[in-house]
Amino acid sequence: MTTVNKLEQTLAGAKGLAAQLKTFSLDTDNEEAKTMFNQLSSTMESAAQQLQNRVDFVKSEEPQYNQQQ
């Protein structure tokens, strides 16, 4: 598995986790839990954006990764 594949897999996981946390916030009536889940979701969305930036950088530095799709 290449570095870009690992990064993309991690990115997908981060996006999935952010979505699950957002769902938890919508599913609860507890305001404290809702706030916590929203904060965690925002944190994961930020992490996903940073990972996306890294994927984009790696692909720009190593053009052969673009041919693997």
C-alpha cells in the first residue's frame, strides 16, 4: 500500500468519524452531549481538511499517484 493510499484511507476514516459524531449530536436531546459531539465533529472535519491538504501535496509532488485511480 502506497503512502497516498494510506493517507486516502485515513482521510475517509476521518470524514466518516466526523459524520458519525454529527449524527450523534442530532440524535441526543442532552445539550451538553450535543455540544461535545459538535465540537468533536468540528475537530475531525479540521483534521480531515489537513489530511486532504497532505494528499493533494503528495499527489502534486508524485504525479504517478494520479494514475493509480
